[in-house]
Amino acid sequence: MPMYEYRCRKCGRYFEMLRRMAEADRDLECPECRSGEVERLFSAFSTVGCGSPGSGRFT
């Protein structure tokens, strides 16, 4: 399951949740103020390649 980041529009709290992709935006509630005014944020992600550090080669 992917990890999603959210922000409450009412109290401004940021939080993360593990959710199925099909349920990413369904039935959300802020854990702080219990508001349903929650928006999903765009998240950055990272990847790791194989190979020697600094070699510039990935296998």
C-alpha cells in the first residue's frame, strides 16, 4: 500500500496515511480536529540504483 500525505484545510495539520490507491481520497478525517476538509498533497519519492557509488554505472 502506498503512503499518502495530507493536509487539513481547517487546522493546517499535515499527516500521512497508508491507504489503498482506490481509497486514497475516500472518507478522510483529520486526526487532530476530526474535520473532513482534507486535501491530498503531491509527494516526492526517491529511488536507489545498483552499482558502485560514483561509478556512474547502474546495472
